[in-house]
Amino acid sequence: MAAIKVHGNPRSPATQRVLATLYEKELEFELVPVDMKTGEHKKPHFLNCLNPFGEIPTLEDGDLKLFESRAINKYIADEYAGKGTRLAFGDNKKKAIIGVWMEVEAHQFESAASKLTWELSLKPVFGKGTPDKAVVEKNEAKLAKVLDIYESRLAQSKYLAGESFSLADLHHLPSIQYLLATEVKKLFDSRLHVKAWVADITARPAWCKVLCHACRSKH
Amino acid sequence: MAAIKVHGNPRSPATQRVLATLYEKELEFELVPVDMKTGEHKKPHFLNCLNPFGEIPTLEDGDLKLFESRAINKYIADEYAGKGTRLAFGDNKKKAIIGVWMEVEAHQFESAASKLTWELSLKPVFGKGTPDKAVVEKNEAKLAKVLDIYESRLAQSKYLAGESFSLADLHHLPSIQYLLATEVKKLFDSRLHVKAWVADITARPAWCKVLCHACRSKH
């Protein structure tokens, strides 16, 4: 039995964020499926033992239980620093730069990207209706502004926090992957450095394993 | 001249978050005022040199420049670990618990609290009209649910991440302080452990210095 367990769903963006990190670190783990359709994550056992906010994923590592995907990833990167890809590294100054771009992902990029992912990709899948055009338009404009800043940044360095791939890049993967299958792809493609960065990070073998996992779970 | 500079505004919640950390760490710093009314933070110099997203605060520590208040605080806590109050500490597991509750603040608490702060406190001050009742009602309900979970958590430990004050608590201070002067105060007061926690963290000498700074800046 693997020491590390992830309670989640391989198609949920937040779960995918954690799976990508585990694959990058070459760690063995068990994915314990949470049945979102029956609302398993809102039931007393889940709320009391795994996440009081009723969201996925939750990580178990021995007797440690953690929720919030970005906090989980930071823990994995620190605890297993010597394994697989280095994802949060360097002296305090270098780590701070990675930290800044992790916050940018969470507060600038994801606020627009997650709404677009919902409207254009997940809403139809979950049978929750058609995309709200006004919401899409507003958030495409917001995302475009963020990506203009990314374009300048990525003209200076290969990755957001410098010349090496880090958690700051990795945290973008789930939303980017969903959006590449929608009209929002044009926002990435029309910016040269962003386009190259997207091609680079989505081609990482660890990310391919996450997609493979998600794909298999559909059957 | 202080080695540490904060470009910000002493009445902005995000700037206050950083000032609270600097005071807790007993570090000397210079606050370089950014004139929000004239849109100084949207001008080329600010965008090119301090924060491409045109937001405050930005920290300068020697030749290092950082934006995003939570990333700045994490850097200060790590870089000046040996000074003043310990704010992010322990082994990787302990740090991970602090990390989880820092993410909870950012993604669960603040999304409701910042909207309420804007509607009930800042909007009238900036002459942007009266509070939108529907927005207030929706976010009060959202905040109440979050505070129910905080109540359970704080019944188990004095602070969110354990028995010691940490960045996870500190990051809540600006919004809590603004909301205590509004009708939202009742949501804190009606929950025993939350009320005691709020009283404890808002009484910290470092936080009093932040308020004093904000107060003086009005004149």
C-alpha cells in the first residue's frame, strides 16, 4: 500500500495539479476516487476527516492530512526535495521569486482562467447549460491582460520564475490544458513566448501521465 | 536609509498585511507612499520597475523586488527567521499545516471578506456609491460558512495552524479590522472561539502599530 494517498478525481483541475507534482517527484501514490456525482465530498466522513470545506483533493502522507492543492504541492516539493524534479528551490531570494509567480497564478491568472474553464469546458460536460457569453467575454479580456504581462516576462526568462521549471509554472497546467481545447487557445497562440512556454510545459512527461490518468478514468 | 522599502499605502489592506509582518519581525523599513488617487501605480515607472500588474505593495530588499503581499510575507518570515516573532516555522509537516491555512485565508476567507470590505467600508470612503445589498447578503452567507469551520478549528487549537500565532492568522488581520467596524462584526462576535481569536490577534502590538500608521496617514 502506498504511503501517499490522494483523495480526488483525476479530471478535477485541483486534483490534477497535485498529481502533476507527484509524477514530477517520481513518488508512488494511491489515488482514492471521490465520487463527486453523489456528493461524497459533502458527506460527514469527508468533511470531518479529509477537508472541512468539502473540496478535493486531500493528501494523506502517513498521519499527515493536507488540503488546498497549492499547499499540498509546496509540502511535496519541500518534503521530497531530493527526489525527481526540483520544483521549489534555491536560497530565500530565489524561493521568493517562485513564490511571487505562484501568487500571480492564484490571484491573477486563475481567477479568469477558472471561470473560462467552467463556462467553456466543465459546464457543458456536467450538463449545467451553455456558456454565459458575457462572463466569457469579460474573463477573456481579463486573461488577455494577464497574458500580455506573461509575454513580457517570458521574453526575459524561459519560465516564469527563471530559467528552470518550477511550481509557479506547474500550477498553471490544469486550466491551460482545459482552455487549449476551447476558443481561448487563441489567447495563448497569439503571444509568441507564451505559446512556446505552453508547448513546453504541457509536453512534460509528468503532465502526460496526468492526462493519461484522466483519460482512462472516463471509461 | 532603511535597506527595506515598501511601496504602498498604509490604508490598503494588502500593504497593511506586509507592514504587520515587518513590525512583528521588528525590522526597520521605509514606507514609500504610492498615490492611488492620481493612479501612480498604473504609470509606466511603477509598471516597469515595481509591479507589472499595477498593484500595491511592492517590497524592495536590497536589489530584490517582490510583489504579491502573501509572497512578500513568506519571504520576510524565511529570510528574517531569527528576528522578532516566528511566523512560518517548524519541520516540513508543521510548515505544511501553516501553508494549508494560508491558502484557506486566500481562497475561502478573503474572497468573501474582501468583497464585504469593499462594499461596506472602502466603497463609501472612495465615493464609489452605496453598498450593493445583494452582494453584501451573498458574501455574508459565504463568510458565515467559512467562520463556522474556523469555529470548529479554533475550538481545537488557539490559532489556525496550532498553538502559536503564524502567518496564517496574520494574513486575516486587514479584512477583519475593516469588517469589525461594519455590520459584519456580528459574524465574528456570535462565534465564541472566533471572537476570542479575533480579540487576540487584533490586540497584537505589531498590529496596533499598523493601525497607528494608517491613522496618522489620514491627516
